[in-house]
Amino acid sequence: MTRPSSPPPVALADYERLALERMTARAEAYVNGGAADEITLRENRAAFDRLRLTSAVLRDLSGATTRTRLLGLELDHPILLAPVAFQKLVHPEGEIAAIQGAGAARAAAVVSTQASIALEDIAAAASTPLWFQLYIQPDRPFTRDLVARAVAAGYRALVVTVDAPASLRNREQRAGFHLPPGVEAVNLKGMAARRDAPAAVGDSPLFSGFLSGAPTWDDLAWLRGLSDLPIVLKGILAPGDARRAVEAGAQGLIVSNHGGRILDTLPATIDALPAIADATRGEIPLLLDGGIRRGTDIVKALARGATAVLIGRPYVHALAAAGAVGVAHAVHLLRAELEVAMAVTGCARLDEIDGSVLWTA
């Protein structure tokens, strides 16, 4: 008897299953792992599951749309690809395939500083708006040149990751993760290399000088002087930091705990979002990443104050499973679920989604 073929993917979870069949054990540890005991990694998802939506019937949904405007971009929907490093780990075409998939699904995307393909080559392959994710390097002149490259290549905003001075990811350590030949952070070639020796037992593992080049709030003012691109800060969880970012001239924030990859036991992003929305008072757009797996999650994020959301692991799973076609299909599935959720909650437009769609006892 012929064994039936695997059913086609109909949800993002199906792409995660397919990706496991195609990734090496070390790549899987890198993509799916989180910090320490991975409590925050799991909580990002669990917090969405605890929220419930309420339905609304007999609403006029004529002319319903998912279109939105974000930092000067007219977008067909509020789903963006988050920056993910080293995408050649899971597919030979890496970021090129991901960006082509994003274009087919009409999704804007954020390209990582640590992409495994040059930022100029990614931009040349894009048919959708791109933002450039920036890690401010200890080599500030190199960082300045990196910003200039992004401007010249046509990127539309700088997404400055501010929450990742250091991390410990035990799943990667146990798997013995290292970059294989042919995969590297090509955009950082030529940067002055650090010469930090591994700390011996008894010495300070981190505070003996490793953080001496870490960025501070002063660097935000410096960055603003390098280009006219909007600056979006990624990695904001505290209302005080959100307020300070607005006052320092940030033009958008991404509420993020780095997918649970930096410090374990941080709160889920969807739980942190309401207080940040209160602190920023609608003055700048808020985006959210971490745990988005369903269209209902997008509705919940918008109901709590987000303008748009980003997905990371889900599109990397789709990239591993089916390349550009997989990425496009994954975004399409998520957009279809969003439209279903909007229809059942009675929202014809994204700006109609507010706290009233969340069920309360």
C-alpha cells in the first residue's frame, strides 16, 4: 500500500514541523532556542493563549481591508518580517529567498546586521520596503559606514536593537552550535575585531571590559545625525524606557524581548505592551514581536496598542521548509487568519480594533 503523502501546511505550526525535518540539530538549536530555561520563550506564546476574543455579529463589513500606514509606508497588511541573522543556516539562498517571499506576500521586512548575504544584494532582490536592523558596534566608525551603506541601498528606516548586550543560550551550548563554513555575518567584514579572551573561572565573565563598547542613550542622538531615516528602537519592555525613547526622538518602538533569547523570565511582550502604550500615548507607532503564530494574535496585539507585528521564527521555519514559496505562503496564511478574526470580531478596518474585542469575564 502506498503511504499517503504529508498533508500540505495549513498553519504556521505545520511549517515548524516541516522545518524540523530539514534543519540540522545545531541550526534547530539556534533558530528555536531561547535564553537559559526558556521560560520567556514559552511565555511569549502562552500569554497570547490566555487572552480571549469576543465576537460581534451583524456588523457592516463592506469595504473591509487590512491596509495600514506605518512611518510613511502604505502597507497591505500589518505583518512584517523581523530581523533574523544567518538565514543561510536553514536555506542555501538565505535572506534572498526570504525577501522574495516577503515581496510575493506584500510584507515589509527588516534585514539583520548579521545577515549572511550583503545588505546591498538583499535590497537589489527586494520588491517590498526594507528596514535595516542595526547593532551599534564598538567600532563606531564602522557603524557609521554601515548606516551609510543602508541609506545608499534604499532602506527606509533604521531598527536599532537595544536589548542585547549579552546573552546565554543553553540549548545552543548543549548542541555545540557554531557557524558552518559559508555562513557568516558578511556585513561586518572589515570591522575592527575585539580581542577579548575567555574569562577564567574566578574572573568576571562579563564585567571585565566586554561591555565597554555597549551603546547608551547618547548613541541615539549620534545616530540621528548620520541620516534622515526614521529610527525605531527594538527591545523595549519598560514604560520608562519607552517614554525616554519618545523624548530622545525615536520615531517608532518594537516591544520585544528578542524572542526570549536574551534574558530569561522577562515578561511576554503582549503583557508588556499595554503599559508601553499608556506611556507613549499614541505619539509614535508601536510594533510587537514574540509569540505571533495566528491571525488572532495580531488582533490581540492591535487591541492592546500595537500598530503592526513582526514574525521571526515562523518565517524562518517556512524558509527552511520551502524557500521563498514557503515564506510567501506562511505570511498569506497569517493574513487570511487575521481577516477571519477581524470579520468575526466585527472589525472592518485595523483602526477599529481596540480593547472592546478582548473578552472579559
